[in-house]
Amino acid sequence: MNQKGPRLGEPASLWRMRFVPIASVMFASALPLMLPLIANSPVLPPLGLLFFLCWQLLRAEMWPVWIGLPLGLWDDLFSGAPIGTAMGLWTIASIAIAYSSQRIYWRGFFHDWAIAAASVAIIQSLAALITHPQAATGRVLGLVVPQIIISVLLVPLFMRLTGKFDNFRLKRR
Amino acid sequence: MVRPAHRRPGQSRKAQYSLFVAYVIAVTGAVAGLLLAILSVVDPIGFAQLRLASQEIAAPVARASRSVIGSISGIDDTVGAYVSAGTQNRRLRKELADTRRELVATSSLQEENRQLKALLKLQETDKTALANGYLLTSTSTSSKRIALLSIGRNLGVAAGQPVRGADGLIGRVLGAGPSVSQVLLLTDVDNIVPVRRARDGLPALASGRGNGDLDVRTLNIANNPFKPGDILVTSGTGGLYPPNIPVAIVVRRQDDGALARPLADPGKVDAVSVLRPYTPDNIEAQGRPAPAPLPAPTGTP
């Protein structure tokens, strides 16, 4: 028999199905620290967080709700925020997304966008407040506002990227 | 997307329990994570090693990408330089002529200064750096301003040492790993530097705003003596930063002090030096005419 071509009905590789989403989030978290960019303010959107949210909005049941713990810890190691910040906040976000996907019957593109935007805004603001507990609240929030706006505008792009990765993830051999 | 039929996973006890356990783990983990975050704000030293390990992973990639791309922050300057090359050339020639004249005047002053110092038996403090390196990359997604320095414990870098560039102060070392170290930049919200005005020695405190600027406050609240253009240098108070390192220039007055811009832009500075912390031991060691410590070899770019 000729075994070289893909067999009819053969599922995608299980290893790739599990690995691609996790690897994309981990790489996106580590990427900002690998660019030769000395930033004077939080200029880059939180790439890891955006991928994390988009994967959960695209594939609601792919990950267990506790996946934010290991991925958040990895992000904390690279983002500069105190270790544990993203662990806690990302996990709360995935619980919230799991809840919202139960409540909203037909979730459309704009629902997804709104959920991702609210999550990014809340997570980045709380993370900044946890990072600088002594500083004035208004000033700390003012620091992250431009970043939040950029991130919210980039959510559709990240949805598309996540969709591309998802196609690759589920592609038959 | 249709709502997943996830809420009740059928009659299977096993499926129900595993869903319940996942939620228990998530909630416990989230609470533990936030407690951990508060703990690591209170005691940043305990988790520094973990973070340095991750930065050792990122550093080789950052080194490679830096050598390929160069520093990203320079791009706008490079483009601008081409556009305004002609006028800049004319202006620079004029400045060069002026500077030559000033240099002649200054050299005579320097000689006079040297003689006066000899008269007073003042000794030049040891200005040699402990080690030289360059800034590789920095955190750019969080509100913490930490840069990665290309050298670490291998060249004697340790936590608490001040870091300066050619133009002025950059920050201080937060933690040192085997081959890279973290530098808390001057502009971080939590970085407070005791400064004084270069002109008259007026003491003040400079604290970062987190967006590249500094807030300057005098110790005396009653009046606001700052004027745009005032140069601030480190005062040496508090014993971390050695005195007389340029820090910032005042841009405009504010209600409770002034807004200043750092003189050394970490995005544009090429090489930085790690200095000895300004502690009593080091000051004494520098005062003694002991054999000068060998300048550490420069980190290779």
C-alpha cells in the first residue's frame, strides 16, 4: 500500500494540536524581551496576553480554566511585573471568559472583541497598580492607557493570527 | 460561535468531578498568584533568581537581534538626519568654531584649577568604572522599566551598583545573573535619586514618572525655585549614587516642583559603565593611594 499520502479521515497530530497554542502564547510573552528595544514607557501591547485571550475566545473548551497559572507565570518572568501578577489575573480572566461563553448564546465577532478589550484593560490596569503600590493611582493608570488603546485596536488582528495558527494546528497531515 | 454544552458534562461522574477540580485549581491558583505578587512586591529579592534565569534565556536572542538590527530607538533619528543634513552641517560647523574658542579658554582654566587643587591637596576621586557593557533590551509591555545589561557576575556586577552612560545616569543594578544583569532605569516610578542643582547645590529628589520623564521635588516645599534649563546632578546623599553624575535637565515648572528630562536616553546610549556604589568603604578605598583596580574588560558587543 502507498502510505506516503495522507490517509482519508486521519486526524491531525495530537502533539501539534496541544503544542501550537501553548507555544504561541509562550513565544509571544518572551518576544518583547528579545527585541533590541529600550522602551521609556510601556509601548508594546502585551502580546502574550492577547494570544492567550484570543485562543480562549476562539476555542472555548480547548484549555482547562487553570491554564492561566503556568502561562501567567511564564509571562511574569519576562514582563517585569511582580511574579504572580499574571498568574492570578490571567486565571481570573479565563474563568470570566468561561462564564461569559455560558451566558451569551450566540457570541459574535463584536462580543469577542468587547470581551478581549475589557479583559486587557482590566488586567493591564490591575497589573500596573500591583507593580507600583506606592505611586499615585491616577498617574499609574495614565501610564498604561496608551498601551490599552493600542492593544484593543490590535485585537482583531490577533484574532486573525490565532485563526491562522488554529488552521495550522488542525491541518491534516 | 454557539455556546458550548459545557455547563453540565452529562451523567458521567468522572467528567463532572474533573470539571469541578479544574475550577478549584483555577480559583486557588489565582488567589495564590495574587498573594505571590504582593509578596514579591514586598520582597523583590526572593524571586530575583527565578527572573534572572528567564532573562539568561532571552539574552542570547537579544544579543543576536541587536547585532542584526541595531538599537530600534535610533531609527527615527537616522531618518531625520538625512532630511536635515544640510542645515545641520552648517549649524555644526558654526558650533565647532565656537567650541574651539571655548576649549582654548577652558584649557587655561583647567590648568588653573589643577594648580588650585594641588594647593588644597584635594585628590581626584577614582572615576574608573567597575565594568563596561551595553544595554541589550528592556521590558516594554509592563509599567516596570527594567533594562537588561550585557554583563553580569562574570565581570563583577552586583545588585545596588549605579550605572551611567556617557551623558549621565542610567539607573542602578537590580540583580545580577551569571552573564546578564537587570538595570532599574532612572525613569521607573519606584526609582528615586537624590539630586542637587548644578548651579547652586539646591538639594532635591528626582523620581521617575514611568513615561521617560522625571519629577523633581525640592525638600523645601515653600517655594518653587526651578527654572527650565536647570541641570541636575547626583548629590551623593543616601550613599548609592556617587556625586556629580549628570541626571536631568528641567523642562518646565510644575505645581509641586518641576518636570525634568533625563540627560542620558537609555534608548540611544551605546555603552554604559557600572560604577562602585557610593558607600563609606568604597570612598575610603578610593581616597587611599592604593594601586588602582584594574579596569574590567569591556563586554564584547
